[in-house]
Amino acid sequence: MTYTPISGSVPQYQAADGTLASGYYLKFYSAGTTTPLSMATDSTGGTTLAKAQINTAGYPINGSGDVFIPHISQSYKIVLYKNATDADNDTTGNADWVIDNISQSASATPTQVINIEYQLGSEASGQVFTLADFTYALGVNNLLVYRNGNLLRQGVSNDYEETSASSVTINSSITIASTDQFAFVKGTSTTSTISDAASVTYTPAGSGAVATNVQAKLRETVSVTDFGAVGDGVVDDSSSIQAAIDYAQNSTASRAVLFPPGQYLISTSLSITAACTLYAESRPGPQVFAAGASQGGAQIVFNKSVSVVTDPDSYAIKVDTGAIGAEGFANVVIKNLGIGVTDPEAGGIYIEGASGVKILDNWIYMDKNNYTARTSAGYGIYCRDVIVSEITGNQFFDWAYSIVADDYFNENKIENNDFTHCIDKHIAIWGVTNISIRNTINNNNFIGDSPDNDTAIHLGGLVKATSICFNTFEIIQQNTILLDDTNPTTAASLSDGVKATTIIGNTFIACGGGLSNSRCVTFGANTEGGVVLGNQIQSASGPMDAMIGTGATDGNIFASANILDGKDLVAGDPTKVIDQTEIYTRLPYNASLPTVTGWDNDDRGRIFYNVGSGGNFNTVQVWNGTRLSQLKQCGTRTDTSQDATPEVRGLSVLFCNAATYTITDLDEGATGQTVVIYNQNAGNLNIDCTGTNLVSKSGSDIALTSNTWVKFENINGTTWVEI
């Protein structure tokens, strides 16, 4: 029987994960069957093996540990097993990989004898090994060098150099130990009946896995380098990357485009018109980027002069169906990329007419060399007609606007991003003719800096039911959160304002110092139905570090443990009635109280404070707008009746913390209601019991000294009697 070698050189085997198959077992079967086929160690068939073990260098060895080329007598199937038990039991379902229907003919006979030479590290002269058993041709790439079973890379900047026909120089970056084992392998390729990767079967590991071929498996991911992209920051890679995207978004085999590490210079926008994924294996590090200076990872640098920021061609990447209101396609993912622009008018990503878009874990930045040239243009991401999408885990740096959403931006998430430095607005969402509704802006970090006159979040016009929760705002110079009825870019007043915004659990650190009328939260004209809960202000930069600023706003509740710590409260235009608006907040006990303006004409708005314990009392304090000059602090309000000129309105406890004040009467209350008036100030608190609805036990006025109290009970709905 004639045996034919399967290759012209000793084959080296790798496991499916790309590592050397050290300790694995090789076994052959008749093609298309599970009938074992013995292999021979030479063409005579003098020694045959049922299976062959793979050594640490990935080569098959015989029973004596010698490396050999398997010889086969017919067409065959080759199987790589992880252990001898599976090989002996022919358990192909547990195999690492299987390749079937391989033909073997005499044409595969090697045209050159394989040469292998082994040397120890002690045999080297410095870093140079001299070959005694064979010579090789430089630059033909038929020499392989192994150190302790690991394949070394050839090249000046890698592991070794081919220095002469009989010598190899190991580069100085590798320290050679005397016990290191080096193998030098020379051989040539042979003719095989396998014409391409499509002819080789690939069987994934695991029960139920479906076999395919190697070509199909490799094409599941397309690399931009497959289409000629260089990634050196000099060569224009626009056409190469676009070709990769076009293939992916029109392919049934692959929807993913891989960007290996490098800086990819482009001069035209990359266009996405169907579902696909652009990604790198890992995000670039947290540096400030500049064109021509790679910071690791995969970076796309858009080097084009533009003038119209809303033009899709002004962006590095455009996801565009070309039709507003279409929601033309879904499932676009852009992940782990650095996306930068060199022109201060240009933008990062344009999205229009799409749903299910995911912008994840990218660095989106303005070239630092143009930072000072930024204008009111320059958007990191521009969205128009986008629904059910996600902008998560990104870093935005140095934009005029980091994210702009214009008309019909619905049910989207902007979460867990970092926004650093912008000259206008980090996030701007507005509606002009279509409502933007049910979006979330949660768990983001916003960092401003002087001289940036930035606003963190601006909602303008037809924007409804937005959640702004658990964000951190630091050194934002203008209104940190601004809600009104204007377009953020044109300042045009709209017919409707922002509605039903929830602002919960945010932290404001040294914000609002840029302009004299700036606020941490500003409710502007036509803003209704907002709720502000559990926010905190820290590190005031000036007296305008206000919690709330309001315009002609109805029905908002600023409630539940917003910590102001002495910041100003500004209710807005004092000539306008703020209908049914309440503010609840918490202050440390005996803290300095903020100044309140703009409530003077409102007989229904209330500002409630919880100032902790005082004496034996722990109560909620109320400031009653039209009597701020008369009664500085008072307690829990239980009566909801209205009065054109309210005094003290049916309170369970009154705290007075001022100089000398006089209480002239109490408001009407339910029969049997009790009020306790407590003076925690050093000055006297006078209670006028002559000619009012207050009646003292003595029949005279009452003078409460410091830390004393008096109790009144309503006996008939009008008269209050000391008890």
C-alpha cells in the first residue's frame, strides 16, 4: 500500500481558539465516515499509528517523541481531539475541530525535503544561531523559528532577523537562556486539492453546533483592513472604510465591521443606510485626542472643512435614510471607537430616520488643536426623527453642543455618559412641529469650566415626560438644567413649553457662576407639571447658585429633600402669578435661610422647609409668600383654604427665628385644631391678643422669650384660645 504525506513540511496544529494544540491528539478517518484510518510515519507504511499526540510546538510526534509528517493512503477526514479518551472512543462530538473530505494524491508529494534543526540557547553566539544541517533562502518566508514551542515573529521590529543563508539573529529584546529550546524549520508548500477556505469544513464546539466552512466563518466579521484601510493617520481611508461598510450592510453573512487599532483619516462622511455594526475590540484610552497623534485603540479622524452643521455630510459618520418621519431602519451599532473632527464646524455622528440605534462606549471629540476655534456649531451627535435608541457609556469632549435632538426624538436613553467642556449646551432636546417624548437622561457626568458659558441640559418647546435623574453636574457656568419654550439654537419662542419633567436625585457642584441670572434648575415660560425631588447643591460659587428659577409656570412641585444649604430661591418674574406651585426642601438645623423672591403676588404657592429638630419639635417649616416680612418661619400646613391676604394658615407648629416679630392673628382652621408657637430666637416674639382672633389666658398680649412656647386651640373655626 502506498502512503502519501499530507503536506510538504511538518504541519503545525492549533486549537480552534488559535493557541497551539499542545497535548491534543490527531486522528484520521475515511472521508465522510467515522471509520478510523491509520496514518503512517513514512511512505513505506512501516510504522502506523491509530492516533498521534501533538507536542508543545504544535507538531505531531510518534511513539518515540519524534516529529513526523503523517502519511495517508486515501481521501480522509482529520479530527483534533482534546484528550486520548475521546480519540480512542471516536467521540467526534467532543472534538476541538473537524475537517472532512480532503483528497490526497501523488501531486502532493513534497518537492523539497523538510529540514528541522534543534539547538539550545547555550549554542548561540550572543544572539546569533548558526545552522549546521541546512541553508535557506532569505526573504522567501520558508523558515520558521520556535522558542520553547512558541512561534517567533520575523522582522527587525519583531523577534528575529534572517541574517544569512545559514544564520539567524534573535533580536536583543529577547533574553536567551542557556536552557531555551530553539527549533529552526525549513520547508515549502505543496500542491493540494483544497483550492480555498470555502473547501474546508469548520465545526464549532458544543452540542448542537452547526458546521460551516472556514471562509464563511472568517467572513462573519469584516475588517476595514480587508478593503485596504491603512490606519496610519496619513493615508485617506475614506473609500476603503466605506467599501467595508457597504459590504457589511448589504451582506447576509456579515453585519459587523471591525476597526483594528490605528488612526483612520477620512475626508468624506462614512454613510450607513442599513443595519450594521462598526466596532473596535476596546475603546481608546481617556486622552484628549489630536489628529496625527494616536492614543491607542481605533480612531476615526474626520478631516474636512464644512459650513452647515445640519448637513449630514458635515459629520464623520451619518446614519441617514434621507426621509424624516420614516424610521427607515433599525439596529445600527457604533461601539468602542474614537470619533474626532478637525474642523470646529463639523460633527461626529448624524442620525436621521432610524430606530434601535446604539452609540456605545465611544470617545467623541473635537480635535484639541481647534478647541479655541469652536463656534456655536459643532455637534457631537445630531439626532432627527430618532426613536427607541441609546447613547450610553460615551465620552464627549470639547464640543459646542455634545448632543442635539431636533423634532420627534422619542423613547430614547442618554445614560452613563461623560460630558466634558462645551461652549454652549451639552444636551439640547427640542420640538418645533413634532413632540419629543419619554426620553431619559440619567446617571451622566457633566463637567464645565470657565470660560465655557455652558448649559448642561436644555429642553425647549414640545418636549414631554423627560426623566433627568441621578446625574452629577460640576462647574456648569450657565443654567445647569433649563426648561422653556424656545429653540436652543434659534431662540425662537414656540407656542408650547416643556411639560411633565422629572428631576430626581441629581448633584450640583459649584454650578451657575457664569452669568448673574444663572440657576441650577430653571423652569421657564410655559413649563408645567414638573417634579423636582431629592437633589443636592454643593460648593457654591456665588449667590446665584440657586436651586429653582421659574417663569410663568403652573402646577410644578419642587419637593422632598432638595438640599439647598443656603442657596437663593428665585421664583421668577414677581409680577406673574405662579399658580399652585410648591417647593419642598431640607436645610440643616439652624442653617442660614435663602432669600425668596417672586412669590409676592401668589396666594396659592407654598415653600416648605424641613429644618430638623429644634427644642422638642421636629416639624416642617413653611414660608408664606405674602407675609415673609412678618413671619420668617412657620410649620406644617394642614388647612387648604385660600385667603386673599393670608396670615398664618392653620399650622400645627410655628417656629420663629428672627429678631422681634409680632403675630397678629391665625388663619381660620377646623374646630379643635392645635397650633404651637415656638420662639427659638434670642429676641422676643410678640403675640397680639388684643382685637384679634387670638385669646390668651391672661387676656393680655403674650411675649415669648427665647426657647419658650405657647399653644393655641381653635374652638369655633375662627377664635384661637391659649391652652
